[in-house]
Amino acid sequence: MIKDSYKLTASEALKAIASGRLSSLELVKSCLDQIKSTDDGIKAWAFLDGEVALAQAEECDRIRKAGRATGALHGIPVGVKDIIDTGKMPTECGTSIFAGRQTDHVARLVERLREAGAIIMGKTVTTELAFVHANETRNPHNLDYSPGGSSSGSAAAVAALHVPLAVGTQTNGSVIRPASFCGAFGFKPTRGIISRSGVLQTSVSLDQVGCFGRSIADVALLTDVLSCYDQHDPTSLPRPRPDMLSGAQADVPVTPDLAWFDLPFNERLSVDARDGIEAVLDILGPQVTRMKPADTMADLVAVQACIHEYEIAEHQAKIFDQHWDQISDTLKPIITRARKITKTEYEDALAVKTSAEAFFANFFVDYDAIIAPAAAGEAPKFGDGTGDPVFCTLWTLAGLPCVTLPILVGENGLPIGVQLIGPAEKDDRLLRTARWLQKHLAEIED
């Protein structure tokens, strides 16, 4: 038995289980003990069933001891955002409207987790309908602060060592930003890599699935498991996916060329975030090309908002019409505004989105990755919102793979992430570059 096995990364736990030094049952018990001792304050979980998780762990151990085939996540506990249908578990989407809601079907990504031998511990808290109104989750580093949103519970659960892995979603900045605030590794792969079937639809054009973990290898491992073509998802890519874990474990053949964009909204960075990013850029020196892009690039923020708001108002129209009194005062004015967006304005925004995708496809001919802030700074105080997503908006709109590394610390001792963005469908190269950056900065520190 390994003492305090809840502290292991997924990669470490897998090796220990495969070698017989750790059982899945021991790992799950350790994680449940950690949840029991800390979640009263953090509130990362919307639903947790310890008995079912322990039964799954016992079954995983029986399979391994019998010498039968095991999956890529055999016996590893995983948290799933509470907008993802999980069959026997409730999916309440962060709102009283769906209290007690349970579906007979499960999301495609949940099927992938089960096939890989993962143990789904429960459902992690999300903001209301995975949008702007915060729920009860707190930041594990300091309970007076927000964990970010909308994948609040997934980021907090990984950072609090409740589970080594968790699944989230991102329509604007809902994986990268909370990962930054909570000090976890966050990865949103290329749009279309992971199926969204069985996931609450807020924006058919923008919704994407992402992963939280405690290392680059861990988020790569989870993404590989979730990746598949799904004919029921209109954005699912009908072709082979990059091998994420191979990329995350590979050395770069040459030193990467990175780009930094001087964008108008960089002024929103806090002083400590700006100083930290500048220090990283100074260390990288000539490996980073600083450039001032066309003013129209900043306009993409409004394009993303137009598409997101128009589509959530359309996709969830029935919910808003029938349950308006149960919608938060935070969300109501956004939906009211969204319903004034014309179809022409929406279609124009979609056309600009397509142009942005083409721009970045050409841009990455000359650069391995873009380096950028993951968030404006440290997490905001709890009750002051879930943080500014603007530093994720452009890349999410274009469907690009993004990863955040917990590299910086702010003036209040809270984490601040550094984000890398790569070319579409070359996620393995992005993770390889991220590994290089992490090692390079660690060597400079030593």
C-alpha cells in the first residue's frame, strides 16, 4: 500500500496499480478520505457516491488480478462536470431547474471513460447552465476566493487532490481560466477531438470539452481516452486524432519559436500577472517574437460573444421561457440582450469565425505556439464573479488547442497560469512544446 496515494498523479497511480504496489480500492479510499476531510469548505462536488466508486474499484482489481485486459485509465478516479450525462448519476447543470434530473443515456465521453477502466467518482459543480453565474465552489488554495468557472468543481477537485483527473468544458474560458486560478494543468484540445454528445449544449459552434490534471502527461492521457469520432456531433472530426501522450512525453527536435500578441485587452492584466509574464518572456528571449496584430483581432471578442449568446438563447429557449423565474439575475440580462441579436448579425459573426480559423492556420506555418496569459491574474474574491475569460476567447473561437501550466504565483499566494496555444489538430506538438517550456523554466530556476 502506498501512503497518501491520493497525492499521486494519474500516471504515477497507473504504474503503481499495474505493478501491484497499489490497488484501485486503496486509491479510491484514499481519494474519498481526502474529499471527506476537505470538501465541506471547497464544495467541489455536486454528487458523490462513494459506495458505487468503491464497488467499481473492487471490480477493477478483480479484472487486473485475473489477468484480463485493462484500459488506459484502469482503476483511476475521475470527476465529471455536472453538465455531462452519466446515466445513474444526476445531471443538474448547476440550476434548480434540473434538480434530480437523471437520464437513461450517457454521454459518449462517459462511455469512453468506462471503456478505459476509469472510475467515475461523481459530478463536479458547474456554474448555472455552464455560463456566468457562480455556484458554491471555493478555491482550494484560499476559500475566500473563486475557483473560476464554469468548470469550477472540476478544477477545484483536481487542485484539492480529490481526484487526479477531471473533465470540464469550455465555450469561452471555462477550462483554462479555472485551471489557472486553482493551479492545475488544464488542456482544451482542438475543437472536434472530443465528442460533445450527451453534454449540455450552450453553443453548437463553440462548446468544447477539456481536461484537468496534475501534469502535462496526465491531461494528455485523459484526452487520448476521450478522443473519438462521433457521427452524432456535428463538429466531430472524422479522421485520426493526434497521439497526445506521445507528444507530452517527447523532446522537441529544435527549440520552439513562440509568438506573443500585444493586444489591447492585455491592459486588463493585474500587476503581478504582467510582471510574471514579462519575466517568462525575458527568460525566453529571442525564442519569442512580439507582435502587434491588426486591430481587428481584438474585435474577435465581440464575435465570440455574439455567437455564444445567440446560440444559448436558441438552444435553451424552452428552459428560459418555461423557467424564467428560476434563472439568476446574472444571466437574465444576457439572455434578454441575446434575443435582440439578429440572424444577420449572427451569420456575419459565424463568417468572421471562419476567417479567424483560416488566419491561424496560416499563422502557425511560422510559429510553434502562441504564448499568452491564461487569466487576468489571480482568482477574484468569492462573490465577485468567476473571472475575466478574455485571454481565452480568441483561441476558443478559432477552436485551437490550448494548455495552461501552473507556473506563476500572485501577490496573494494564489496560482497564475501561463497559456500556450497551438495549431489546430497538432495538439501533440503543442503538448511537446509545453513540456519543453516547463523543463526550460525549471532549469533556469535551478
